[in-house]
Amino acid sequence: MSRKIVMGIVFLFLLSGSFAMAQGKVGKVTDVNFKKLVLDSKTLVIVDFWATWCGPCVKQGPILESVASKTDVSKVKIYKMNVDENTVAPSNYKIRSIPALVFFQNGKEVDRLEGLTPEDELMKKISSYTK
């Protein structure tokens, strides 16, 4: 293969977003996989406790997607948990209002933000835990 073709393929690969190993995406966590994805994680984990009927929760979604695209997945993971479909973890962590962004490190809750959180505030909070 010629060098130009290889470079073109590499460029298209990078453009396609297939390099998601470096950038994170917002995942889904449930009561069933909460321990594995959140409590057993070696990185900072943010769980967005939300519901489909909650207006501020719906607005928080795109903010989390943007933050996830700007963060290194080896340093922080972001998950959403629907509180109507999962009741054990929200009860265990005393989720009383949504959206609630709960920060976990080494299996322990270390911080929490309640209500609609702007992107810049969320990025500052993440930076304080990933330095």
C-alpha cells in the first residue's frame, strides 16, 4: 500500500471517532452492574442519577456528553442511572433530588452536585480530582 493511502486511512480512522479509547462517552449503569462499573473502578467515576420525566435531567445529558468527549477515559468515567428503572443504588446513596451527580473514587462517594450543573463547574470539579 502506498504511503498516501495509509495516511488517508489513518486520517479517516481518526476523523470517524474510532479513537474513543482516549475520549470518554457517557455509559449506562444499573443496579446489577453498579458494583463492577462504579465501586470496583480504579478511576474517578461520576454517576448521573436521573429520570426521563425530569426537565433539568434531560438538559444535563448533553452537558455530560460534552464533558465526556473532553475527558480522558483513563482518568474519569461517566455513567447515567435511571432512578425509575433502578432503585437500589439511589436508595443506598440517599438520592432525594435529581439530577444528582455523585462522584466516586476508590469505591467511595467523595462528592456530589445536585441540580442542573453547568459544564464549566463540572469540568472544574473533575480537575480537582484528576490532578
